Amino acid sequence: ESSPSSCSSSPPDLRQVIDALLTIEDLAHQVDNAVDLASMGGVSILSKVAAASDFESAVTPKTAKTQALAVWALGTASQNNPKVKEAVLGSNVMEVLVSNLKQNITMPHHHHHHHD
């Protein structure tokens, strides 16, 4: 239970964003669905995530990874589908992305995955 007025200017809810990304990640693997991605506003969601300066205030590995995922999904969908590419190019998201990524490339290269 949360009151809508409590946080009016909050960044996109991370869980929401990640859910959207996971959906999009699935869709991006299916070329036919790239059109749906564009029509369901996926590009604008991704663009928001990828270009979110809100995230910069708290760039953790998770948000950085989320941004990277958004970039990847955009790129994949663009490759697979001209309509998505048009949508992406139409919104200057890529320029924003590139400048964002340049600022954010301070990610550690060591990952803490322990697989047995």
C-alpha cells in the first residue's frame, strides 16, 4: 500500500522496468514480435530506461545492467525490424544512450558468480 502523492517525481519503478525488459528480451528474440515491441510502446519504455538520468544518481551494477539490457534490446529489435529502427532513430535515444554510457563506464569487470 503506497500513496500516489508520496513520490511524484520518482524514477521509473525498477521492478516494473525489469519486468518490461524481460518481456522485451523475450520478444526481441522473435523477429515477428519486434513490431509489437514498437506498437506497445516498448521503444519509448526502453528509451526512458536507457536515457534515465534518474538512474545516474544511483548507478549500481543492477541499474547499469538494466540500462545495458535496454540498449541491447533496442539494438536487437532494431536489427531485426525496420519499424523499430525507425522508431529508435526517430527518437534521439541513441545519442543520449551513447553519452550516458560514456559517463557510466565505470563498471567493475569482475563478476561474483560462483557456479559449481
